[in-house]
Amino acid sequence: TRMHSTRRLTEVFRQLSSGSNPPGTFVHRAFQSLMGAHSTKMISEKDAIKGRAEEMKVTNKHFVTGNPIKPPFDPKLDVAVFATGCFWGTEKAFWRLPGVSATAVGYVGGFTENPSYQEVCSGRTGHTEAVQVVYDQEKISFTDLLRLHWQSHDPTQGMGQGNDRGSQYRSGIYTTNPEQTALAEASKMAYEKALRAAGKGATDMVTTEVKEGAKFYFAEDSHQQYLAKPGNRQYCSAQPTEVPLPSFDGWAPAELKDKYAPKFPDVFWEKHGPKPLCTIAGPNSQIQWPPA
């Protein structure tokens, strides 16, 4: 019967989405479509899944860098969170940057406390898939992180990125202090103008949300540094526009220019920046800069 088929689909989807058995991307997204999880509308807080008080258990050691992925962090380190679509590819792009101590995938921007992957994929938590980046400001500037963010996807696609559709794949920058917020907002306006001038982007408006102080929830251990682990599926649906972030001096707030000047020159991005159709090419190890 139809009811029996629906129950069977739900059970298979549950098994595919469990943390102990992470889904194959193609099959997973097919089931999302069948189960109506590709909503392009943001759920309201009153209709969102409530969640739970228990935090997700994760291994507190980055698979590539070997550094802690959970706080408390060394006082010299800063933290910011970025969302550019499926978090597997987003995380690899950030962990490869010199000066990044650790990354972690998780959920942010919504309402559900300590959500599961299955719940986020349902579209009923309000969260987007995101990456927490822990970095050394002496080695890499927040401005450099912003440049990777903007140039590694198309931030005009609203509720989704590439083949991945739904509020859980929306673009976002989740800051931890007012200076980061000011820089994120200023760079957003600059990048929107650059995209319009180049005639690029799915629409003429950058839809990236910028929020300060949003709670980041860790994803299941099986998703952490997924693309570096044996047996992974090399998947990324991000769609870089090939439009560079305009010069920092042209958009940065005057009072922040000295503190947040970029560490990496244009030649770095020409060699190591995101390429068309893919952001996950290259080895898992961090980029050596300047070259030996």
C-alpha cells in the first residue's frame, strides 16, 4: 500500500542518514526529494524540531591537523563559522589554508538544540550545514577567510547551492565579534557589486546571511573531516563564480584596515584558490605558503 511504501521509505532514509552509516550523496539527496526535505522556505521557530540537551559526541582531534576541534582553544586563536553549501567540501577548502588550526562541520543559524544530521536534512531545524574555522590571526587574516568564502561558491542562490537544494544548504557567515561582523557585511556588499559588474551569479543579489553570536552545533563524528577519511565519496556541489573579491582597501572599514589586512597576496589565490566547478581538488594536507 501507499502507507506501507511511505513507512518503508522513511525507515530507509533513517538508516541512510544515521551518524553510524552516513549516506551516499546521490542516494541521500534522492531520498531528500522523496521525503520533501528540499524546502526553499525557512521554517518558523514554533514549527521547528525541539532537539535535545545532550551534545553531539565527537573526537576532539582534527583528522588532518591533529589539533583540537572543540573549545576551549588557545587564547591566540580566533573562531568564525562559514556556510557555502554541503559542508564536506567547505571544510576541506578551509582546513587547507595556512594558519588554520582546526575545522569542524556542524549546524548553525536555526532553532533546534543539538540537532542530528537527519533532522537538519529534513529542513525542520532552520539550521544550515556549516564549518567552524579555528585560526591564528598572526598567520591568516579573517579577510583571507572571507575571500575563500566568497570565491568558493555562488552566494546568490538563496536556499541551496548547485544540486543541493533546501534551507540547510544556504550561504552564511556566522561571526563571533563585532569586527568580524563589520568586515563580513562590508565584503558582502563589495562582492555583490563585483558579481553584478561581471554578470555572474544565479541572481543579482547576494543572499548570504550574516549573524553574530549564532550557536554552532557539532555534526556527527562520521562527517568530521569526511573528505580526508578512507572510503569517502569525493562530492562537492559548490559553484564558484570565478569572480575575485575586490581589493581589501576598496571595501574595508577604515578603522579595521591595519588589523585585518590580508596575509595572502593575489598570486596565492591564483594558484590555490577555488577553481570552476570544484572546491575540493588537491591533497588533504595544508598548503605551504610561502612555498619552500
